Amino acid sequence: MSLKKYLTVFFTVFIVVIGALVGFNVCTDPFGVFGDPVMKWYDYNMTMNPRVAKIGYLDRHYGEYDSYILGSSKASSIPVEDLNKYMDASFYNMTWYGGDLKDEELLAEYITEHYNVKNLVLLVDPQDAVSYDYEQDKIKGNMHCKVDGSSKMKFYARYLFANPAYGIDKIRSKRERGYLVTVKDVYVAETGCYNKQKRDSTPIGELEEYLKAEDNVFYQEYTELPHLSEAIISIGNIKKTCEEHGVKLIVIGPPIHQDEFYKYNQDQMQQFIRDLTATVDYYDFWGYNQINCDMRYYYDTNHFRNAVGKMVLAYIFNDDNIYVPEGFGHVTTAQTLEQRLQEIYGTDPASVPKNYTARVPILLYHSFTHDPKVDVNTVVKAEKFDGQMQLLKDNGYHTVNYYDLINYVYHGLPLPEKPVLISFDDGYRDNLEIAAPILKKYGFKATISVVGVSVGKETYKDTGEIMTPHFELKEAYPYVNAGTIDIQSHTYDMHQVEELDGKGCRQGVLQMDGESEKAYVSALTEDFQSSKKAIEDELPVSCEVVTYPYGFCDLKSDVILRSQGVKVTVTLRRGVNEVVKGLPQSLIRLKRYNVSNDMSAEEFMAILRM
């Protein structure tokens, strides 16, 4: 082959390969630079580089938004839906990995010049003064050229000729994508927030139990604030940009756990606060308080929970319907600065109130009888149950139901001294005929979790097999109306029995072998909605509680049910529950003590004192 032909073939192949690489990168678009025209998986793009992908997304969707949240990854916990409600706006959360006020300054300039912006919320984090104007990675950690004014040719070339492994990974990840969020799609493109689907469905118990379950070690090393002056200048520039464009600016010093806050050089930290106050008025949530002293209000040391973000906004917008701890939230101005510094640095951590948790045992019963000859441990004799209620009364216990726990956690409403919750599973007729009158006698209340498919039945489904009779929902109305009984869900038809439903039947609410994830999500969703509708159509109750059949559950079932508005899930795990004000996760997978007919008075009282 002649040299000319060789070179022609070589350059032809080279051009084809380069063209194929460019075409592949544009089609897969793993960083959202080109609008993701084919795959349209914006969550993935933002996970790869939110600084670039969010601009790529907004340049096509900016008309849907009129307000923006700027800040480090902490800003993701400020719920846009709440801001939209409070400010009659349409917010987008521009949060990204790490904090860099130089980048946020450039971003504020870009969006106010190119988008219609009414409001800007800026989270100011001391971490912003640790690193500044720092680009960790030229392709995964850089700003969009439209924002920082860098060379467009170099910027787009970087992504056109990027390693195709990025696009291959996106294709592979798309195929493997399931119902639960993964490390490949940590953002929700439509809001810009982190997807907390899994993290907000993880149960929280006592602090030690939480730390052990999460395998979290919460500590920080001493840190200087070397870019304090640059950070303050950028904040001032953002304020100026908002003033020039008629944009309302709200500045928030977000909640910071004490392990992080007090790791910083405190002389520099105080100077940061002074300089910030001289620049702008702001809301701050710093110092020793209930939220910053309890790690359960945080996903990890550096990120407060979405539930805490709701408290932040509830304080700012005076929403009394959401629980906000006393002493949480301050308006810091030049006039209040010295008082605020004294509050932050003069508070004794030991003085922080500890009255924001409650220990609540839950007692579990199934069936009751008047027959003295019945000798089945799961069937409690009426005389025994009456005696147990007398013990509760004599020892100063007060019964609560799940609504009381919900109001305590979500709204901070008080619980009585020595609370105890009484629960009945399945919905047997004797619950109303025997147990309910006894409860009424003592002024107590209880919750019955009914199996929808068995309501009003004496035989099991279509098998003809005799079972303990279950009451009709309308039969419970007098006791529900009187506040003695509450009715909640034990699923509609997921309390299955292998001996009657056959081998391979569903194990509680868990996904069956061979069942597709899509089919499973649909099945559990439809089952709960059927149960909820059946209960709410007959009785003046709100179905927000699911008692798991046999206690079987997993993270997927928790996530699915929470997406359907379920606020409480209940298991068979033994133990006393510690519920926490402001933390909905403390109502997930509640524990219970099974009360058997042969339980002595001493054993009964012992479980209440655990």
C-alpha cells in the first residue's frame, strides 16, 4: 500500500473513530452538557457534576422556576415545596457538592442575568471559608463555561472527547436502575435537591442504637478558616447582585452539629460571624441547642435532615403547625450581634433541654375470651386483660394512640406522663365485644389493625376454612366515635397464611421470589390504598399507620409506604420506642411487647419499666 493510501485510510479511520466518540458522548451525555437528548436521565447527569448539569437542565427548563436556593450540599435539606408555599414561588435548589462561595457568586450573577428571578435563598456555611475558588476536577467538579466565563471551545471539547467509559457507565446504570435511589442518581432533577428517599425511610431509635445502625462515627478535626475575607466579599457581591436585579435575598446560617461547629478555629469563627453580620442580616441556627446537640437530627456530621430544613423554614415564616424547638433560630443583625455571640458561646451544653423525646412501650394483643377453659397463649382471658388494665391505672400509666405519637413528633404536642400504647392485631370481633368495654371502663384507648380481606368474615377468604370471627368496620363506629378505639391497617391482603394460601405465597409485605420490582411496588401500593379506602369510607379516621404482618419488612417496603403517606409502621421486634420531636423517622418500625395469657403481673409491669 502506498504511503498516500495508507495516510488516507489512517485519517479516514481516525475521523470515523473521533466522530463515533463525539456522537456517543453527545447521545449518552453523562454530564448533561448537551441537553441529554436521547437518554433524558438528568438525575444521573447531576450526580456526575451538578455544577454543569444543573445549568444544562435549567437552560431548557428555567421558565418553570422563578426562585433559587444557593449553597453547599447542606442547602439540599431546605425543602423547595415548603418555600413555594410560604413565598408563593417556584424554587429550584442549586445545591452541589462542597461549598465554594466564589462559585455561588458567579452562579448568582448568571441566573439573575439569564433567568427570571424573584427570590434567592443563600445558605452560608463556615465551610465556605475553608475552601474558595477551588476546582477539584476539570470534568466532574468544574463550573459551566456559561457561568464562569471560561473558554467555550475548551469546555465543550472536554466533554465531546471525554472518556467513553462515562457514557458506558450511564447506559449500564440505566439498565440496572430500580425503585430505590442509588449512588448513580442522588439528585431529583425537577427540584435540584438530593433524593433522600432511602435516608428518610431509615428507622431511628435511641441515639446509641442509631449510631450503631448507621455505622456513623461523628467527629471532626480542628479546621482553620483561611478564606474568611474572600467568602465575606462574595456574600457582599451576591447581596449587591440581588439589589441590582430587584431580587429578594434571604440568607441562612444553617444548623450545624456541635461536632462540626466547634471544630473550627473559634477566634476565626467569631470573626466570620462579625463580618457576616456587618455585610447582611440573616437567620442563623447555630450554637448549642436541641437540634445541634443530637446526632439523630443529622444524616451525618455535615448534613442536617430534611425534617430539620422544614423547622428552619417554619421558624423563618412563623408556621406554628410545624414543631420548632425553643431557642432554635435567630434573626442576627448588627443590633443583635453581641447578644447572639453570647448565646452561642455562653450557653452551657448541659442546659440544653432534654424533654424532646418520649419512651413509649407498645403492648400487643390479638384475641380475647370469656371462656375459662381456653388455654391458648395468644388468646387473653377477659379477667386477665381487666387486671392488666387495672395495673396500668394503679401505676399511673396513660394510654395513647398513634395519632398522639404523630402529633408529638410532627407538631410537638405533649404526651401524658408514663404513656403506653395498646395495640390489637387482625380485627377479631372479640376485640369489640370483650376488650373495648374494659378499655372504656378505665378511660383507656387502643388501636386495632385490621386485615382488610378478613373484615366481617368467619371463614378464610374463599377456602371455607373456619377462623376466629372478624368484626365489620361499621361495628367499631361507636367505640371509634367515643375515642376508645382507633382503626388502622394490617394490610388488605398481605397477611397471608402458607397453609391456606399455598406455598410460595407472600411473606408479609415482602417482595415474592420471581416478582418483578415494578409489579411489587404496584402490589404493595394498591394493597395499602385498598385498605385505606375500606377503613376511611366506613369510619371517621385517617389511615396513616401500617402494622406489618408477622413483622416482616425491609427498606423497600418502608420507602413505598412512606410515599403513600404512611407516617407510622409497626413491627414485632421487642423493645420500648423512643420517639423524637421533629423526627418522623422515629415513627418507623416501632417495636412492641407481645402480651400472652400466661404473663404474670410482675412480668407485665417489668416490660413497662424497660
